[in-house]
Amino acid sequence: MTSKTNFHKFLTILTTLALTYSLNVIYSQDLSSYVRLSGEITNPNSDKITIRGNGYVKVIDVNTNGTFDDTLVIKEGNFTFYDTKESTAMYLAPGYRLDISLDGKEFDETLKYSGIGEKPNNFNASYFLFNEKNAIDSETYKKMENQEYFDYELKTHASLMKLLNESEIENEKFLENQADKFRFQMLNNLITKLGEDYFAGKTKGIITQYMDSEIDKIDFKDSVLFASNNDYRYFLSSYFVAGLTSGDLKTLELYNEELLEMQKKSIVTTLKRGISFYNMDKLDLYYQTYVKLAANDKDINRIKEKYDRIKTLKKGSPSPSFNYPDSSGKNISLESLKGKLVYVDVWATWCGPCKAQIPFLKQLEEKYREEDIAFVSLSIDQLKNISKWKDMIVDKELEGIQIIADKAWRSKFVTDYVIEGIPRFILIDKDGNLMDPMAPRPAVYKEGEMQLNEEIQKIFDENI
């Protein structure tokens, strides 16, 4: 009995050891083959988050207490984290074990990573904050001369590289990818802003020398880089479009048939973005080139509708109308405001840049309180969130005329004005005619801080 008992004990121990070893082997294999993401979101914007990149999409459920936990089987590379309202860049690799914490109301400011893979991802979070802090608004961008913008881009690039070099990240592949990203972002921005002048020989001195030097280093036919690097693709598309719109069709010689075919989608996307109020002088050329390169009639018809709407929104033409309820349920129409300048702010409660304009909008409202100017804030929040909109009106003591559209982004006033991003400001004259479909914002980013915009005040003063 004793020998049998000892044998059974030995067999049990042996089986346990074998099972433990097998589980350890499986676990160690699993550790290196997938990414585990877990975390907690305070004030979540949605009950789901999405990880997307390199053809991969993973939707992860967020529990009612804001926690989530899931695994991803992916290859190493760059991904994007979405929560339906906000997004951030992520760098993931098999073996990473990341715990994420953030507040949905202050997404970028509170985002933190801990665990295996934390350094590159905390760097990405810092990078997003850097961009937010150093971004220039559209009004400032339009006014910047070539040399001023060139200096801004080089300074930004140098700051980003300093941030990267001081990050203590040991992943060489990540460091190389980020360096390429920052380089092509800078070149893409320079070509987008200065490209037409550069191709036309209007840039001078250091700008031309620098652009020549950097562009000479680029392999325009690198299909491997094209497949793996978004910023390289964006640069090539911007380079192509800038050359095209400046009349320098020699740029086409840099593209072989295979790469041009690969790049069509990216070029078409760039052209589609170019069909906007920002490029009225090149609108027809952008549209005609888009039609030549677009893949199918459905895409062409969709962009033709946008093109036709933009063409009709000329200064002095009757403005598209609105008739939407205020917070008490009373409808306010554009026609009821005839005899006043109408300054429309299209915004939403979830839009950070929109909320950043509010203090300066209040200053304008106070300054011109006795004048015939109607300040209309049109929310495009979904109607299911109407209570949140009403609460913000009270909490932030919003003044002026506060109304909410009936179908969010699909509301007629929004589609009539081809609104694809907010905040968007529109100025309508006292007769209900369009003055500016892209009116200056209340505030601009200047000298390192937000300041009340002198341009919109000048327009008001000249027209009241």
C-alpha cells in the first residue's frame, strides 16, 4: 500500500510538473505572439474603442465602469486608437502588455500608458500634446509669408527630433519610423504651403536650397516605403498636386506607371481635400484632375455635388437658410434676423477647438452688444445629446442665439455650406446674402497664445 501510495503521489507530482511546464511554454509563446491591452477610461465617450492600422481593425467593448481588456494578434507597427470622438497614435508590437488610463473629457492631457511598450506610446501621447500646443490656426496659416512658414516648420521639426532623442526609447525600428514620419510631415507641409511658388521659381535663397537638397535625397519610386509609410505617401501626393497646379507637369516624369497606379488613391484623396473654400482660385483645376483620376462614377458624382455647392456659394449670393430650435424650443430662422450682420458659429459640445473659441466669442459679443450683429451658435450635436447641449449653455453661460441643428452633420445648413470640420464660422450680411463662407474665427494663435482676432473686428467695424 505504501509503495502504491508513493507511486501515485509521484505520478501526481510528475503530471502536475508536466502540465505546469506545458502551460508555461504555451504562456511564453503567447506572450510573444500577441498584444494585450487593458485599462480604465473615466468619463468614456463611448462603450467601444477601436484599434485600427495596417489593414487591421479591432473593436473592444468598454464595460459600464469604464474598464476594458482584450488581446490583439498583430504585426509590429503604427496604429490608431479611437473612442468615436477622440483619437491618438499607438505603436504596438507582439509581446506588448499595455495598461491605459485616460479621462474622456480631457483625452490628450490625461492619456498615460504603463507596462511593456509604455515608452514609445507615452512618447506618442507627448507628441500629440506638442502638436496641439504648437498648432497654428487657419487664419494665421493663410497670412504667413514663405520665409516665416519655412522657419516655423524647421523649428517644429527640430523640437520634435529633440523630443524623440531625449525619450530614452530603445526600439530602433520605432525611432527610425518616427524620424521618417517627422521628416516627411515637414516636407509635406512645406510642399503644401510653398509648393506652387517653389515649382514656379518664386522661392529664394535658403528655402530653395533646402528644398532642393531634401528633395534630391528622396527616392520617388520606393514602392516598399510607399506601402509602409503614410507620410511618404502624403508627401508624394502633395508634390504631385503642387507640381500640377503650378503648371510644372515635369513632375510626372518622376513617377513610373506602377507607382502612379499605386498612388492614385492617395493623389485623389489629396485632390478631394483641395476641392474646398481654401482653394477657390484652383478649384476648377483640382476638380478636373480629380475627375480624370477618380476610380468610379459614384466617387465622381459625390465630389461633383460638393464642387457644385462650393461654386454657388459666392460673395453676395443668397445664403442657405436655417430654422432651428433654441434651448427653450423656439425656432429661430435666418430670415428673422434680417437687418443684422449674422455671425454663425458651427460647433459641438464634444469639440475641443470649438470650446477654445468660446471665451473670445464672448468678448466679441460684449464689445458689439449694442450693434446690429446677431451672434448665432449652431450646435451639430446629435439630438439624443440635447440635454448635454442645454447643460453646457448654462454651465458656460453661453450668450447670443443658441440653436441646435436637426440632423447633426447631415443637417441641410451644414451640407449646403459643405461643412466638413468644426469650428466653422460664417458671415452673412444684413440682407441675408453671403459675405464669407469661411469667416475669420474670434481667436487666432499668435505669439504662443490664443488672442482676439483683429481681422474679424475690422470686418464688423466696416459693416455695422
